[in-house]
Amino acid sequence: MDKYRLVVNPYDIEKWVNNMASQGWHLKKFTWIRFTFERGEPGSYIYRHDELERFGGASYEDEYLEFLKSSGIEQVDRSGNFVFFRKPANDGPFELYSDKKNKIRKLSQKISLLLSLILLNLIIGVIGLSGILSVQAIDWIKLSMNITNILVVVLFSIPLIKLMRVRNNLKKDLDLFTD
Amino acid sequence: MTQEHPPLTEGVYYILLALFDARHGYGIMQLVEEMSNGRVRLGAGTIYGAIKTLLERGWIEALDGDGRKKEYIITESGKKVIGYEILRLRELFDNGIRITKEDGTNG
């Protein structure tokens, strides 16, 4: 079975993939937007995602993936630097990152990426729209492009706010507790 | 922190202790869980990141092995760091016991 989701907030996707697993649909492969599931025993696996460092180098990646494998973690599929892993639920709780600082760092990377995307679209959209509306004859192609810019801003703002909230809660925890 | 020997995270403290004998990543994970009676369950990603940083610091070193499953062991400077940490923990422990005893909270 194929399902389509845009990966903006990876934590939401992870939750969704685990939800599917608890209903007996196990993730088999995925690309940017298409997720393929196959029938299996409900809740037999726990799924976790990771985003490999883009500039960590090939040996870093190999070593890390090998390391996870030797820890009994199975790689489900990978698309770019986005990877899904799974572990049998019988093995007990499964988290790739047990410390908050790592989680905060990964969230911050995602947040700055989203933020720059939003700002870029906002600037192009606003400049474009003000240019179009100031002339008499409206260029419909340009107008629809700039409206798309603004739509992107609105659409991506929701996951951005969610991610920032998650990060703030983690940071508050760090005020009281070490990792 | 402006201390000369800042506190270690619980994870790093236990990883260093686990490496008084040579171990690979999964071995560290298992021993730490066992030592802490299942309380501390380190994620594989967290252990991997910590190992990388500890190697950079020279607190642990990799042993030449068959390559695939690398084993690590604590170095002399790593042992020093553990020594300071134990002193710090003792200070915390002693002060905690002393004050709660005076108060009667600690029986």
C-alpha cells in the first residue's frame, strides 16, 4: 500500500509510521513523499528516523550505519540523508538518541532550514505582489507564482511552530536535568 | 561552567566506566543498562556521538580489530577525568547526606 506525505516535520512522520505499524502496516520503503507499507503483525516493530550529517563524510556514514547494525537495529530504507530504522518491539524501548542535546541540535538544524525557506518565500512573495499590484495590467502567471510563495509561507509555518515548541520544552528540561 | 573539571553527563560517565575493559558499542550499551539496573538506556545514536567526541578528546582510544566491530578502551587521561568526577560526586553525595540527616529527612 502506498501513502503520500510530505516530510516537513520528521517527528510527525515518525509518529505516523509507528501508528501505521501498530495497525499492522509496516514501512518498507520511502522516497521524499511516497511511503510504501506492507502487511505484518501489528506493533511488532518500533520505528525511528535519523538524518545523517550531510558533511560527515562517507566513512562516518558507513561506520555509523555499521554501528547501528551491530546494535541489532535494522535499516528500513533511506532517501537522501533521511533514514528509517526499526527494532523488534520485544527488545524493549528503542530510541536512537537518549540525550536531549543531540535532539535539540537536530531540531535546530531543521528549524533554521524551514525558517530560511519561509523567509525566502516571504520576501519573493511580498516584493512580487507589491510589484504586480502597482501596475495596471495584471500578469496572472507572476501573480499565481507569488501567491504560491505566500502559500508556502503559511503551510510551512505550522510545522515550524511545532518544532520550536518541542525544542523549547527540551531546553526547559535541560535547565533542571542533565541529559 | 567555569569549573576546571565540569560535570560529565550521566551517559559519558557510564560509557567511560564501561571502557575500563575493551568493548564495542553494543557491549557498552548492555553493560550500562546492567550496571544501572535498567535505569540508563543509552540510544545507539547517542553512544556513537559520545564515542566520536571522546576519541577526539583522547579520553578513549580505538583498538585495532577486525575493523567491522571496533572496540574501544579508556586512556590514562580518561581515567583522570573519571577520578575527578568521582570526587565531585562524593562531594554532592556527602553534602546531601549531611544536610538531610540534620533535617531528619534521611531517617
